[in-house]
Amino acid sequence: MDLTVNGARLTVEVSGPEDGPVLIAHHGGGGIGSLAEPRSTFGTLADRFRVVVFDARGCGTSEGVPPYSHEQWAADVEGLRAWTGAEQIVVAGGSYGGFIALEYAVRYPGRVQAMVLRDTSADGSNLELAFQNARDQDRVEIDWERFNRYWHGETRDDADLKQLWSELIPLYDKHYDAEESAAAVEAGHYRHEAHNWCFQHNWGSYDLKADLPAVTAPTLVTVGRHDWVTPVSSSETIAALLPNAELVVFEESGHSPQNEERELFQATMRGFLDRVVPATR
């Protein structure tokens, strides 16, 4: 369905019982992500949660209405929460979506019943680590001019963003499958304006570390042991700063344990939520 939230038309999908606790999941990849990723990860919870997934403004098939700031994207999550009528929600996000989940929890702490994070960071320091990990790997030969354009938000158009992403995707999984990665590239949505905004405007000021000790909602922090872009140390920092966090490291995964170790990830996520979010019926 289409919903207008804070002046932008968003593509939204809702599944699960209307009287279930609400879970709102934000996709990763500002400018390259879409609701397909959180649908796959969190849609399994629709047996007892009202699961809301959506394309963020400027992403997927949602309307491109700037700004594409963390503050605005978090406000859009709050708009969706208000639309559901829930007083509190489980907020979830992986990778860049984790930035927005954390931003939401900092800005709207009273609205957060619990949080699920995957392969994310509390500040922009992970990018320096990512660059070093890219230099140290031997899986792909990196064109550094193109690599830097991607991470500095200097993509020229949607087709350029897609091409640059196709060159990076081999770094993400522990075990690279060329056919699966190529299929994922073709299935993606590419919105270079939002992508560029993330790295030209958002990245330099992104740092929530000082705010996290005040976020008391129970939080599951997950990360793949071999994640090159938001390494384990980034999740360790989050878990150390949040007073009610649990850290789980997936030993056989890169950046996407929700796919690479799907059964274990699903069991871990469901076990956590069964403990911290009471059943409503």
C-alpha cells in the first residue's frame, strides 16, 4: 500500500495479526535498499507480530522528498508507529537501517519496547575500519577511484550507483557466490540521490555513542564474525553502551547473518523477542 508520512508517499507492507505487538523494520542501504530485505528477515514473525516494512523516502519505490537525513528517516518511523496506533513498538534495522533504528530509539525512547540490530554501528568510525579491511582482502581487485566515489557519495546517476554496488558486493558474504550476488544486484532498487545524501550530509555528524546509555529498551545486537564494513568491534561498542543489550556473533557470516546463517539467526531473534515482548493473546 501507499501511505503519506510526513509529506512523502511511502511504499508500505503490513503482515500479521492486527492486535499483535507492532514491529517496524527499516531496511539497510540508504539509496540501494528496499523493503524486500526486512520482509525476508522479519516477515517470519507475522505469526504473532504485526510486522511493518517499508521503502524509506528516496529509496525503493517510495517518493523522493528530501531531506534524507537520519532525523527525517527516524521521524518517518515515528509516523508509521502513530499510523499503527501502537503506543510502543519493536524497532529493527540492519546495516544503515541500524543507524536509523538507533536514531529512533535516541529520539523517541518512550516508544521503543525492544530493539533488534544487525551489523551496524553507533558512529561513522566503522568506515575507516572498512577501508582497511578492503585494503587487506584479496577477493577482488579494487578500483580505488570508484570505491571512493561510492563511499563519498559521488555517484552520478542510478545506473552508476548500481555498477559501483556490483563491484563491492563480493566483499559482503563470508562465502561469495557470484550467481547469487549478480541476482541480488539485478533485484535491487538504486536511488543515487538518497545514497549521495547519506555520505555527503549524514556521515560526518553521525555519532550516537554519548546518547546510547540512556536507551534502556532490551536490545539484541547481532553481527557476522567476518563483516568487513561494520565489523564486530562496532557491535561490541553498541552492546557495551546500551544498558540492556545482548550481543550475538554469528561465526559463519559476513555482513548478512540473517541470510548466511538464516535458521540460527531466526531462532536467536525469536528467542529474544519471546523473552522481552509478552504475547498479547
